[in-house]
Amino acid sequence: MNHKLTDGGRVLRVGALARVEGEGAMHVAFDGADVADVQLRIYEPPRFYEAFLRGRAHTEPPDITARICGICPVAYQTSACWAVEDACGVGVPEPVRLMRRLLYCGEWIESHALHVFLLHAPDFLGYDGAIEMAADHADVVELGLRLKKAGNTLMEVVGGRSVHPVNVRVGGFYRFPSRTELGRLRPVLERALDDALVAVGLVSGFDFPDFEQPHEYLSLRADHGYPIEAGTEVVTSTGRSFPVSQFAQQIEETHVAHSNALHARLAGSDAPYVVGPLARYTLNSDRLSGVAREAARGAGLGERCRNPFRSIVVRAVEIVEACHEALAIIDGWADGSPPRVEVPPRAGEGYGASEAPRGTLFHRYVLDGAGIIQDAQIVPPTSQNQAAVEADLRTMAAAWSGLDDHALQHRCEQAIRSYDPCISCATHFLDLTVERS
Amino acid sequence: MTARPKLAVWKFASCDGCQLTLLNCEDELVPLAGEIEIAYFPEATRAVVEGPYDVSLVEGSITTPADLERIHQVRAVSRRLITIGACATSGGIQALRNFADVAEFRSVVYAHPEYLETLDRSTPVAAHVTVDFELRGCPVDRHQLLELLSAELAGRRPRIPTYSVCVECKRRGAVCVMVAGGAPCLGPVTQAGCGALCPAYSRGCYGCFGPQDTPNTRSEADRLRALGRDEVEVLRMFRTFNAAAEPFRQESRRHEAARQHPGQEVAP
């Protein structure tokens, strides 16, 4: 809906953003041809996770925080496990880490396929959604659904189900799937790898607006391999690096009036920063497997990618990486190792981070001696990106001020969707305004 | 050819996982769209077909003054209104606020309380409008969701059992994790639908489908106590994703009271 201002200004409001996860809206104000204000409004209702985690047992965050997001529950479960184990001073054995990585690959494949094919591709091919797109591009939609199903199948075998998996616990897993169960996934994942390579070729042929983000990029970085389930440190494109335990000190969160998600900034900086596929790729393209690196090169990606519209290509490359990684873990799997270690509670503070499909997801817990949670902090990717999305929209909208409202609205929507905002995740508990019922 | 029935999918306070379950019907999604017109589903398409709608699927609980109004509007444009998932059917995990001391909640203060609008309770959709069917689960089960939509299309009652997870466990031939393994399990008091998923993964059920139709929660709690769980642990088991579902709410209240007044029987 648009409102003409009497002073010649123009206000564009896009209510209920479509094809994003959760509830958000956008507000752009023009003063003549100048952009006066851009706000990404997140009106997803606050659910108060950080408040009600207090008083819960140290074994509960994986099941509870999974419910923050139905699209990336494994990210929440994994970051929660690392943080609680860190607080209790327990390290997990290598098979547990590998099984976490395998499960996480399933989530990347599922979540990225959802975004690439069902949410984002319709913008490039000119449709309102994937169902409408299927009428003319059945092969593209089928490819996407097949990939998405492969990710879900992997999550179901390892986690029990794809939305809120039941097999994850602090210390590891309730049980490991057997080599035989995992072996059945092989043909599914081989096909998925082929499909993912086709997907990279397909999306790299889309028409991308020219736009370069100026922002600092932030991602986990690992000693070996592409950062997925964990990293050894946090790195940024301006050369900052710090351990995950420093995350809460290095990131400052502020509350703005127009959003139920917090805005994040790097300490000592007023400029926004970005997490997610572009940041991950730009900071870790040297860590990709050969097959993913070759696919990226074939798609015309350099070592860095700063165009948010091209993030669809990076996501497709990350699907290739996740399929390749999953196959490698399955092939190397040996039965017989215990699926978990005991994690006896102790008083302390612990930190955990992993690379959710949408970017770095940080958890921090303070436990008492009995393992009861005294304090919890969760920093999801979308709230970290919110300031950058607004800054980019401001730049883009200035260039598009000549468009009529309808075209401008569509452009802005497409721009927001290219960031794959997950608004359910980003809504934060801040405080409670009480209305007695 | 008669017009396809119009389907709308609405979201309130939730994680999006139940509507994602609809998109997770990868093999059925495109054929389904041939049978039902997906008229309003903002997570999947920006196209909007005007109401009224033949079937509305509602995800999420009611937690804000605006949503309290919106759910009435949804009801007004829906011939059949079906709630999907623990948030919509019981208030969800966010109903933990219903048990909170507000002063304590306020101690977790951040920045600007005046920016937020929220109710002090998270409530199921049926607390506000008439609901034609409630599909349980955190998240809902894909097969049950498809059964429900098929039943809607055929104009018949859906085959959704209300017995306990134990029945599914026996049918699956799984060894009882509680009797044989001593694991705390809410299966006896929890509604079936998941296919006894947790026992199949060597863990006790944690109640994400909410109470079955005749749950003996007190007997269940006694059993959990006999397995070595203390009052607080039993309280927490009943107080998760369906904390505000009445039988679970009463049982957790009973343990809260027992903890505060040891030795006394206190009405929930």
C-alpha cells in the first residue's frame, strides 16, 4: 500500500513480505528522490526464549531452542550442544562431531533448496511462487523438490525427523544410525550431488542486478574444511579474528523501535556487518572441496562474492559442498563408537557457535552447580544482518526512485528475499508489556 | 469441472515448522496444488486470491493484541478452520510465560519495553474462535497432515487417532524404553501420531503431541518419581511444548505446589 505525501514525498509500505520465513514488513520513505528512511520491520511476535530458558536443566536447550526455527532446528540444537558442553568442560569425540556435521549437511541441503527453488528462483523467472512456476518450469521445480527431499531424508535417518529432530542431545546422540542405514542414503545423495551441480549451472544463468555490498563479512573458520557444524575461530573480512568465547564481547546488540529483532554491530564499529552464505564463501572459498570449487568457478564466482542477488549461486554451491561432505562422512563411517559422552553439570559459562544456513548462530549459557540455566543468550543470523539489509535497501532504493510504486515494491521485496531472512529466528525477547486478560 | 476448494495458510506466533511440513510434502505438493487452490500462503507465494476460503490452516498461538483481532478475521473468512501444531492447539512453548512470575520475567530486562506489544499469556486458537479440527504435534506429522487434507477434499472425517504413543510403540514392535530401559517416557499420556519416533531412537517420549484423550497423568508422574525423577524434573517434563494443554498444565501445577508445600495435597 502506498501513501502520497502532500509535500511531494512518497512513502512505500510493503506489508507481510511473501516468501520469507516468519513475519516482516518493509518501510521506505522518500523525500523527493532522496531516501529519507528505510526500515525492515519485524513484527513476528516475541516468544521470550531467553527468559524461559532460565531455570531449565542443562540437558534441555537442544530440544527447546530447536523450536525457535522450524527451518533450521539443527543449527539451534548444535550451537546449544556446543555451548552447554563448553560450560561443563566436556569435549565430544570425533564420531559425534562427524555425525553433527552429517545431520547439519542435511539441514543445509533442505534449507538452501527451499530458498533457492521455492522462495528465490521465482523472482528471477518472473513468478509469484514455485507452484505458479511449476506450470512452465516443471523440471526446475522437480529438481528443487528432489534436492529438498534428499536433505530431509538425510535428516530423518540421522535425526528421526526433519523438523525438530529427536535424536540430538547434549554430549552427542541417543543412538547412531548404523553403517547399513547410512549406506541406504548413498544413492539419494549421489543423485543430490548431480542435481546440485545442475542447480549451480541453472541459477548462475539468471540475470543479476549490479550491486556490491560494502559491509564487513563475518563467519566461522575451521582448521579443515568449510565451516558448517563448528569452527575454531570467528573471522571477518577486515582481518578481525577471535575465539567463539569472545563473541558476546565482540558483538553489540541494540534494540530499535521498529523491530522485534535486535540489531547487531561489531564492537567499536558503527557500520553493519553481514553473516550468511556470501560471508561464509568469501571468507572460506579456499576451504571448499574440489567439486564445489570447480562448480563455483564454472558459475563465474571468484574467491569472493559481494552481490546479495548472487547469493542464490553461493547457496547452490553450498548444496554441492554439503552433498559432497555428507557422502564423505557416510563412506568413512564405522559402527561401534559410543554415540555420546556423559556431560555432568558444573557451574560455569559456555559458548557455542555453528554456521546456520543463514549465518553464524551463537549461544551462551550460564549454569549453576546443578546444571540449572541462570542466563541464556542467543544471537541468530537474521538479527545480525538486519542493519546491513536496511543499509543496502537505502542504497538500492535511491537508484530505483524513478520506478513506479508497483515496480519499486517488487524490486525491494526481491532484494530482501535475496538475504533469506528468517524472521521467526530473529525475534527476540526484550521485555514484557503486560495486558491482563 | 467444479472449482477447486480454496486453501489458506495463516501464521501466528510460531517457528514456521508446521507450515514447512506442508512444503515438505515434496512428492505430493504439485499434485495437491491441482486438487486445492493454494489461495493464500505467504511463505510460499506472493500471489493472493481473495477469500472466503474453504479451508484455513492456522499455525501459531495468540500472543499479541493485534493477533487477538486477526484470528477473528481469519475465522470470518474461513468455512473450515483447522489448527496445526502445538502452538495453535495448546499455546506452544511460548505458553511457558503463562506460568512465569511477571516480575521475574521483567528482571530479564533488555532495552525498550515500550517498543513491544505482547500479551501476558500465549493461548491456543480455540480459546478465541471456533475450531473445526485440531492437528497435534510439534511439529505436525506429514502423513497426518496429508490425511487431514485428503479428508477435507473428500468431505469425510480424518483418521487421526487420539490414543497414546504406547499403542504405536507396541504396533511398531519396539521394546518399551521405560519398562525395559528405565528411561523417563511420556508415551503413556501422550497422543499418538509421530509413529513412536523417540522410542525408535532409544529415548523416552517428551510429549510433543500433547495429552492423549484419557491421560492418567498422576499415575505417569508416580512412575517417573519411582524411576528417580524429583518433583522439579517431573514438573519440567510436563511443562514443555504443550505446557498449557489442560491435563499437562494441571499435572505440572501439582508438582509445583508439592515443591512449595511438601507433604500437602494441593489442588491444581
